[in-house]
Amino acid sequence: MIELQGLTKRYGTKVAVDQLSFQVRPGVVTGFLGPNGAGKSTTMRMLLDLDNPTSGTVRIDGKHYRELAEPLKYIGALLDAKAMHGGRTAYNNLLCLAESNRIPASRVSEVLDTVGLTAVAKKKAKGFSLGMGQRLGIAAALLGDPEILMFDEPVNGLDPEGIHWIRNLMKQLAGEGRTIFVSSHLMSEMALTADHLIVIGQGRLLADTSMADFIRENSRSFVRLRSPQWERLLDVLQQAGVRFVQTGDGAIEVDNGRIDMLGELAAQHQLVLHELSGQQASLEEAFMQMTAGSVEYHAHGATTPGAPPAPDWGGGRKRPGWGPRDPGKEV
């Protein structure tokens, strides 16, 4: 388990990490998210004693990293794949790490096979592509067969097959009861990989929750309806006290609507529906919504991240639904 308590890091007047407290538990893949400049890399570096905190503590299985006699057997980390010695072969890079932590040399061949680099084991790392370098860095993290693994942008440079492989590897390791902590800017991939999320902004904790709860709490959910009996559908919804919005493509959206109740309402009035679907925002949309006020670097002229477009209440067929929704008529 990874435990942070009141972790703070200042560089002069700049507060990079601000009173950060959370736990990364075993058995799940925990995603670490935040905008650029949020303090993710600084936090990860402090976990490995590469930076000293200004205040607060960070522990790995109850100990500081510096107290671990053979740290690769406790925690494996990929922070920078380019940290490997370019003049050494893939095999020798890993062998040096293995010898420094009293790991059997046989383990080097095992992890090279795991990451798919056996065929280039005798090639120098400086000739590796970005994706091959990532695989070598992942092999180094796996070398000590640790219970805790930490990856920063692990899919960087990997092809689709490689991305699929590392995703399944992290899930497999978590399924074995290991602690997996992964940071990535690739939201679509994080949504497929992580079970739990730690989200920070400007060095402060914004969320510590499950993936499902994060998306539900930070995004809009609605039911979308389309019908050839469009006017009748509007009248039925109005009479039922359902608040709705009309879109530009002939559909109707009911915020926080219950799809079963809306389907039954349409059936009661013998309405033909061409669409009745529940809609939920993506992880990326939920992330943008939560962190909109914590983004340090804004592109000029950019709109507020996550802000929904203003509804068109103008003329034509676009008009709002009837009045405020009656709480007694939730659909």
C-alpha cells in the first residue's frame, strides 16, 4: 500500500503539492489524474525519494523509500523510460539493476520475455524506439516482482497492440492483489484500465473515488428520445411534468431521466419511438468539468473545459420543456 499524509512540496513561493493525503490500495488499478502542472510528477518523485517533501510523509508498506534495503522488491516504477543507459544492452541495463538489489540474473530473461524484448536483449538501448524504450522501462519495474507498481504514462509510444498488452498486464497484476498506481493523460485508456481515481489540481486533492462514481458525480446524464410523432411526444412530456430540452437533430433530452419510466410513458400513449437511450458523459468530459478551475495553462481563446453549450431557446422547433420539473413527477 502507498500512503500519503499531508504531503507538501514548495519551490520558493511556488506550491507544487499542497497538503496531499490519500492511500493507494492493493487489488485495484488506481488512476492518478490532473491537468498539466497539477503536481502529479512531483508527487511520484517524492514517493521514490527523488525529491524531498517540504512537509508531510509518504510511505510504501509503512516505510520511507530510503528505508527499503532492496527497493525493487517492494516497488517497481516507470517514471522516465529514457533513464536507461543508452550504451548498454537491454539485458545489461536490467542485469545491473538486478545485481544492485540481489535479484537473480534469471529474472532478467523472464521480464524481457514478459515485455516482448527477448529478440533485442543484446541490442543497445540507444537504438530503441520510444515504444521499445517504454517496454524496457516496464521490464525494469517488474524486475523485483514487487507488490507495488507505479507507472507514469505507460502507454507513451506504444502501438495499439502494446497498449492492449499493458492494459491487460496492469489488470492482471491488480487481480493478483498488487498495488497498481498509474498516471496518464490518455483518458480513453484510463477509462478502460482504472478502477479507482485520485484526481488532483494545483497540488490539492480534488477526488478520491471509484471510476463509476467520479463520472456520475461530475457529468451530465440524460435520456435521449426521438419519435416520428414529435408534437405528440412534446405534449405528453409536458402533461407529465417532465422538463426536457430539444436538440438540433430532432431529438429530445431529459436530464437525469429514468429510461424505464419514459418508455412506459410513451407506451401508455401509443407513441412510436425511434430512439430511447440513456446517455452518460465520458471520463474525459467528467475530468474536464471537475478540473476546469484548476487548469494552470489555458490556450488563448479556449472555452471553459467541460462547459455545456448554451441551449438554443430561439424560434423554430427549438423550445424548452414545460416549467420546472415537479419533484413528484420524476421520470
